[in-house]
Amino acid sequence: MTSRTPLAAVVREREVLSEHLLRLVLDAPEGLATTGVPDEWLALTVPGQFQTRYYTVRSLADGVLTLDVVVHEQGLVTEWAQTDCVGQSVGLSAPKGSFLLPLDAGWVVLAGDLTALPAMGRIAQTLAESNLPLTIHAEVPDAPLHDYVPAPVEWHHAESGTSELAAIVRDLEWPEGPGYFWMGGESAQMRDIRRHLRHDLGRDTRHYDVMGYWSGSRGRQARRVDPGPIYAAGRAAGKSDDEIWADYDEARNA
Ligand SMILES: Cc1cc2nc3c(=O)[nH]c(=O)nc-3n(C[C@H](O)[C@H](O)[C@H](O)COP(=O)(O)OP(=O)(O)OC[C@H]3O[C@@H](n4cnc5c(N)ncnc54)[C@H](O)[C@@H]3O)c2cc1C
């Protein structure tokens, strides 16, 4: 078996958390280990499919894996998760994470839509022992999920199919001094916010992690762009990986 071979796991429970959020509890396969990074995610392959979708590890302990799945209007996992999937076997990749708090961070701000709520919940849980001031902005289509995140949340209501997340972040009053900003949501809005952080606010890429979780324009094929020359040019210009991948993202969507 290679590290790319999916691990098989069986769904043990399925619970409705809100109109758009389902919880799946799975038997964690032997060999599935947490990285300990609080925004860690894995690739999920549902029965009869070969395409994967990414899901945050809401928790993984004592042989039990919990994933919280947002139900969209349509979608491969969306449709499967609404069936009686208990007892079915799925494929999982090894988890990976990217949340990396710099040593000089004096505060943490999180922002995201419902798909980022599992990660924000776990990040908040991880930071609970620290004395770092934490601010969370969550944009959700349902009523606030008050007990979901173990920290105060500023809830923003998203009308069906719309998101103001980028505007919310652009209007933020940032705490003083160096800190860490983590965000997940629709890719075009995440690109906008990366530009804002870099160009308008002059933030160092060590101090933020802004991740495109899903694409609102998937109906339109992304352009084929060879990442090689972009990576080489970015490296030559002294850019970080984050900046280079943002450039690549931009080129594909131009
Ligand atoms: C690192 C990472 C972690 C993630 N963690 C989670 C998680 O814990 N829980 C979770 O639910 N999702 C999470 N996501 C997002 C999830 O992978 C995508 O939303 C995925 O596209 C959903 O798959 P699907 O098969 O249901 O829909 P797809 O078949 O991928 O998409 C079908 C249609 O739905 C639209 N769509 C997809 N996502 C959304 C959305 N969020 N809002 C509105 N329309 C949408 C697409 O544009 C497309 O038109 C994560 C993504 C990443 C990159």
C-alpha cells in the first residue's frame, strides 16, 4: 500500500446538526493518524465515485473520526450524505493541515462560511488553553449554531447562494500588533482577501492563512496553466509558496 492508497472507513452514525449541516461519525481505520494541526483535512471518496472532496477532521481520537458535511443545493458528497449512508464504506486520505501560529502572534482572528465552521470549531478548541484573544466571524445560512464553537462567535447570516464574507473581512477592525488570521470560504473571495492582506495591509504571509474551500464558478472550467514557470518566476522574485499559489490561482481564473 502506498501513502496515496485510500484507507477504508465505515460510517457508524449520521446526525442532522442544522438544516445545512450533517455530522458523520466513522470508525477510523488503523493507520489514520491525526497531524495535530487544528485545521487538518482529508480527502473523502464516497461509494461508487472516484473523485474526492476535502473535509476537515472535526475530531479523530480513540478510533473514531468525525466529519461535518455541509449540504449544498447539489453535489457529489452532498447527495450521498443525505441518503441513509450508515454502514457504508468510504475512502479517506491521510490528513494534512496548514494552520501555523507564528511565535510572535498576540491575537487570532478566524473567518469563514459554514464549510469552514468545523475547522474554526477545532481551532477554537485547540486555542482554549492559550491566553490569546480570539475573534471568530462565521457566515452561515441557518440560525447560529451556538454550541458548535467553544468560543464566542460573531454570526453573520448568508442569504441563500450569496456571501459577504470578503466584505466582512475588509471592514474588520484589526487588533494591534502582530497576530494570525485564518480564513476559509469561496475561492474567488479568498483571492480577494489575500490581495487585500498583502497589498492594502502589507501583511507578512507568515501572519495569515487564507484557503479557498470551494469554487462558486466550478461550472466554468479553470484555464489550463502550467504551474512550472509561475513557480520558477515566483521563487526568483523571492515569493513565499502562499504567494506563488495565489498567483497560480489567479492565472487559472483569469
Ligand atoms: C481544506 C478544506 C477543508 C474543507 N472542509 C470542509 C468541511 O469540513 N465540511 C464541508 O462541508 N466542506 C468542507 N470543505 C469544502 C468542500 O470540500 C466543498 O464544498 C465540496 O465542493 C463539497 O462537495 P460536494 O460533492 O457536496 O459538492 P460538489 O460536487 O463539489 O459541488 C457541486 C456544486 O455545489 C457548489 N458548491 C460546492 N461547495 C459549496 C458551498 N460551500 N456553498 C455553496 N455551493 C457550493 C459548487 O460550486 C458546485 O456547483 C473543505 C474544503 C477544503 C479545501
